[in-house]
Amino acid sequence: MRTKSLKILLLLLIIGCTALVLIVFWRNQDQTAIDADKPEMSEDEGVAIGKIEQTATRDGVKQWYLEADSGTFSDARKQAHFVGVRVTFFLKNNREVWLTADRGMVETGSNNIEVSGHVVVQNEFYRLETEQLNYNQQKRIITTKNPVRIIAEQFELQGGTMHVDLDSDRATLTGSVEGLFNETFRRQINPS
């Protein structure tokens, strides 16, 4: 009888240890997945947080609103680095332009923004795709030196670099610019 009790106790102990090892392994995997979504933090960065919201204003007027899945802040470098970036730019006449990117950085002194990784900028009329771009808060311009593609209902354009003035709502593409236009658009610009 005593041998049978000892075998059962030993079996329960083995099952318990196995369960404990599996639980520790499972929790460690979850933490690794969470840590992979956080931006890397160097020694001079003091704060790392998740679910960030930031609003930039000038003369009491909202210029942009940023949301991010996580980020780090560095007082020493006056920068904030983000992962999972979404920015809404506020234009004249209550219009908006939306930006999404994998990563981003805001210079906290100037509110200039740099984003990279699957960058998409869009409004109700067009969609712009590139891999990296910069926003200058003082000039209210968006620029990229990377290839860019703009898709709209009536056309598709591609260029090597781009400059967008948010206040005048004008975009300039340079460097190997190509375009496709639908028939309706062609008739509008060349009615003969």
C-alpha cells in the first residue's frame, strides 16, 4: 500500500512540475511578444509607455493629433519614438489628412515628425504610399526622398520624391514621374 501511495505522490509531483514549467514558458512567450511591440530604449531614454496620444497646437489651433501603440521619450535628445503610429493633420475648411506608419519620431521642441515603414497618407480624395516621410511643423509641409505612389479615383501617379504643402493643398512629385489617367480625367484636361 505504501509503495502505491509513493508512486501516486511521485506521479503528482511530476505532473505538477511539468505544469509549472509549461506555465513559466507560456508567460515568458507572452512577455516576449509584448516586448517585441515596444520601441528599443537606449540608456538616455527615461520613459517607455503604451497607448500614447499627443496633440500639437499653434496659436490655439490644433495642427495634428498623434496616437501610437507604444513609445519611449528622451529628454536628453528631446525626442519621442513611437511604434504603430497614426496621425491626423487638421487642414483649413475642417478637412483632415490621415497618416499611418509602423514607426515614428517626434522632435519634442519643434513638433516635427519623421515616420517610416509602410507609410500611408490619405484623405477623402487620394491615398499616398511610401516607406519614409518627414513633416515640418513650422512650414506645414510633408516631404520624402523615397519613391512615392499616389492613387486617386481618376489617376495614379508615381515619383522619386515628393513635397506636399498642407496649407495650399498642393503636391509636387519629382524624379521619374509617371502617371495613369482614366478617360474622364483626360477629357477634363483636354476637352478637344
